Amino acid sequence: MAQVAANVTLASNQLFRGETISADDPGVTLAVSADLRQGIFAGADASFAAGSEEPRLTAANFYGGMAVRLGRASLEVGAIHREYGPVYDDAYRRRYTEIFAGISVSRFKLRAYLSPDYLVDGRNTYYVELNARLATVRGWTLEGHGGVSLIPHDLGDPDTSLISFEDWSLRASRAVGPFTLGLGVAGTNYPVFGPSGKMRFTAQISRAF
């Protein structure tokens, strides 16, 4: 039988890989996911924001894949299609697909992504992230994230190596009745959704169904 879940999250700022996608406005995210006994999983989410700008769709994601157990580890492969609002750098597409593979062991989860269409010119881009549950203290769980984007140089540049950009975040969360409260901080030097270089804080409250 499928295990289906839904989630609603209110956030003071919507962040993706260390950068705001809501122009620092608050917003709401609606998500639904399904996990089958065979290891197949799928889901979708949509985010909306309002404040300094008119109410608008800021992001939508659709994903699917398969996970398998291998001893203490869990392996996964899949694909995710992403759609976002305006981007700061027009060398990147607002709509693109990523293929991913990952491994989870205990408190750690490592994932690698490849996108064939994130850049407008069609060259491959890469992203690697490590997520970890760092500590649990008095009902609060602290989670950390670190990511590296690997992007080709501009067309015509004789340098054929990949440019690396980094992002990071820390998030503390705890359950309060049927709700989950979260406080986080994040940063990046990746200038896609904005000029970056600014550390951002966010507060969240979510409810799972």
C-alpha cells in the first residue's frame, strides 16, 4: 500500500540552496508525497509568496525515484523538475530538470545532481550536497547542510574547468503538538536568484497530514 503524506509550511523567507527565491518576502509551501512498498517514491510542491511584491508563485517541484536498502544504508536514484520565478542571471533557465543519486547512512545523507538543461546554452551543471542531523537537545533537532555547485565557464572562455559555488545552512526544529517549528540561517556565494553574499534568517511553522 502507498503511504501518502501532505505538508503545509509558512515561512518568513523562502530559501533554496542558500538564496532567497521570494525576494525576502514571507510565503507558504504546499507539498504532497507518496512512498510505495517497492521503494518507489514521488511528490510535488508549490510555493507562493507576497509582501513587497504582488502574490505570486515562487517555485514548483515535481520528483520521482526509487530507494533500496543495502544493510545500514539507503540508496536512491531519481529525477526532479524545478520551476522558479525570475532569476538574477539570465544564463540560467527558470525551468530545468535534475537527475540525482544519493546514499543515506545513520545521520548523514549525501546526494549528487546532474542537470542537462539548467544553463541556457545546454551544457551540464552539477550539484553535490551533504545533509546531517548534528544534535538533539531538549526536543530541538539541529540539522546542517553544505552544498557545492559546479558550473562551466562562460562560452568562449579558454578555461575548461568548472567554477564552484558554495552554500550552507543550519536549522533547528522541534515538534509542538501537531506542528513543527523551525529557525534557520543560510548563505551562499551563488549569484543565480540574487547577487548573494548576504546571510539570511528564516522562521517556519509546518503541519503534516
